[in-house]
Amino acid sequence: FKDPFPLEESIRITFVTGAGKLARQKYDDGAQKAITNNLRELGYEEDHGGGIGTFKLQHDTGKNLKTVVVYPNVVGKATGSEED
């Protein structure tokens, strides 16, 4: 995550970091904090809207999962600057 991904389109990566009481024991209590602290050290910022170089925390109540969604930096072709 330190270096931009060599992609032309943005992507999102989802880490499952917790769950409701029926599956809570499957996840470490510090998983979310460990991921977000490392992302901050790499220059990522929390943004509820998402966007390149950001992350957001989500709680999917339908699946009863807590996740960290990361929108990593990407390097692709700049639009309008293609050369033949």
C-alpha cells in the first residue's frame, strides 16, 4: 500500500475486522486498530465518502460484519495525454 498500484482504474480492498456477537470470537479485538494505524502511517486518511488514498470504516448490518474499506493509490495513464 506504500507504493501506488500499477492500475488504470481505482479499486477498493475490503478487510473484515470484526463481527456481531455470533461470530465475534473469529476476529482479534485489535484488528481494526492495527489496520487503520498502519494505513495512517502510510499517508492514508479516513474519509467516509471514499476516494483514492483513503479508507473508511463500515458496519454491514445485513451480514453483521465490521470492515475497513481501502481505496489505494493507483498509477495509470493520464487521460487525454496518450501518444502514438
